[in-house]
Amino acid sequence: MQLALPRSLFNPFDWFRSGKSNPRKNLRRSIAHIIGERPSNIGLYQLALRHTSASKATAIEGFRESNERLEYLGDAVLGMVIAEFLFKKYPYKDEGFLTEIRSRIVNRETLNGISRKIGLDHLIEYDGSRTRSLPARTSMYGDALEALVGAVYLDKGFRFSRQFILKELLSHYDIDSVVQNNINFKSRLIEWAQRAGKEIRFEIISEKGNSHFREFIAQVTINDEQFAVGSGYSKKKAEQAAAEKALELLNAQ
């Protein structure tokens, strides 16, 4: 029988700061604090926190272990649970509304923030070492959160995973605020262009950085004239930033 731990008795990061000599045991305590129950298979959680830059060779030639496969699984579990939650919460809303709200809840920036709130940024294995100084806008944190969900699913099953997502992750959202605030700047700009009879185009005009921290620069053109640019750590994020800047310029005119 699994023992549920009181969530407020200790700070999960103290085990790493205190210099104690058993990292595996320390990680087990930290994960227990985060998910509310002792992990059965700590190896899954170690893998969930291993960024691709710290991947390890396996017996299968050409295959290196990192959290990417768990991220894939966790993304599916997280999306399914949130889809069910929204389906039941809004019984008279159409598919378009439900899809839009789900996308706002699981967007990378939001998942990055939740990952840091629950402490995964202190636990991620990057370049073979524990790191606490990664750029705040990297997708690494959100990726690790999805991988954690995948690990929880394999370790504890769907029922526990669903409860973990609804109680521990969705608690960081104000759902009504998410619904009321349309932060999809690209959609808003496209809607404006349609109303105004303008032709609008987004394109990535440059990128910089390495494979782990690549920054993209997006440009918005209106009627073939350069109008605004924005940057982000994904193409979608860069386009959103450019659209936000364009909306600010239009409002100022």
C-alpha cells in the first residue's frame, strides 16, 4: 500500500542542497513531495528529468535514453485529461472553443511556469549535471513536466495520473481567466486583417543559437509591407510575439 505524504513537512529541494550522499533516495523524496505519494519505480522519474543533452547510451546501437519518449506519452495523457475536464465543465460549448482553451492551458510557456512552481527546474539533469541557471524561456521545463506526467502514468496508472493533473497541475490555473483572456495574438491579428480587407503574412526571417536554445525571429507583413517583428524560442512563439507587437502598433495609430 502506498503511503501518501503530508505535502507541507519539507522542502523537496533541501535534500539536494544539504549535501546528503544518496541522490537516488533524495530524488525519491522530492518526487514524493511533488506527486503526493512515494514513487514505485524511481528510474522512470530519473529518466523523465534527463534532458536530451544529458542522454545516455544504451545497448541498442544508435539509441540514447532521454526524457523525449516520456514527454511524448505525457503530452498525450495531459491532453486527454484536460480535454475530458473541459468537456464536462463546458457542456454547451463547441469543439472549437474546447480546442482553443485546451491549447491555452497546455501551451509551452504555461507549462514552463508550472514546472518551475513545482520545482522541476531544480531537478532536471542537463549536460550531465544538475542545473539551476537555465534561461527562463527555454522549453526544457515544460518538456520535463510532460515527461513527469508520462512517468506518473507508467508508475501509478491512469486514475492516479488524472488526479495528479486535476489537483496538482490545474490548481495553478484560473480557468475562468483563461477563458476570458484571448492571448492568441496571431488569431486576433488575422481576424483584424480579415475585417479590414488586408493581406497578412508571417515568416521566420532569422534564427540563432544552438540546437537546445534556438531563438527565432518572425516578421509580420501587411499588404507586402514589413510591419512588426518578434522573437521566441519556437517558431510559434516568435509569430505570437510579432503579432502582439503588430497589434500594439495598430492600437497606437
